[in-house]
Amino acid sequence: QVQVVESGGGLVQPGGSLRLSCAASGTAFRFFTMGWYRQAPGNQRELVATIAGDASTNYADSVKGRFTISRDNAKNTVYLQMDSLKPEDTAVYYCNANFLSGARRLSYWGQGTQVTVSS
């Protein structure tokens, strides 16, 4: 069982910045693909960004150039730096830990953290 815990959400004005953090348990963290997803009211959960164990990254087109995902394997933590925030970035942001265990792919989610972009 892997525990995933997000933090860092809040209220920010348009154009502002926030940094989300996600801590995951487990000694094999460096092999996890970690991802940030978000879900706005009435919408499906969507991918924001992922970072693999080799530090390769993937971003949704809507956040490219504004958001940066990074990881610190020594702290079992992944970050999402969000700059130039827009009202449409308002959502609950979820962290996901994804990895292979033998032949099975396992996926664990955090409880989510609210990000509200409003003046």
C-alpha cells in the first residue's frame, strides 16, 4: 500500500503562483511515475503533468509553459509549480503514484487539494 498526500492548494489571484507538493510512501519511490491531475466541477478528471522515474516529463497543452513538474527522490516528493495562473485552472488537484509490481500496474491517489484562481 502506498500513501499519497497532497498539500499546497489555496486561493490565488489571476497571474499568481502556487506550488503543490505530493509526498508518497514507499522505498521504491524513485521508480514511480508521478502525476498531477485535476477535476473542475462538472468536468472529468484530466491529466495536468507527469514525471517518470527517469525524470522525463509530459504536460497537458493547456499548462505548457506555465506549470513545471519536478521530483525530489530523497524526499519522496513531487512538486507542481504553477505560474501565470488563470481562472480556468481552478479545480481540485490530485496526485497519482503509478508503478509496476511484478506484472501488475498499481495506481494510488491522494485525497486532492483545492486550487482556486479568482480576484
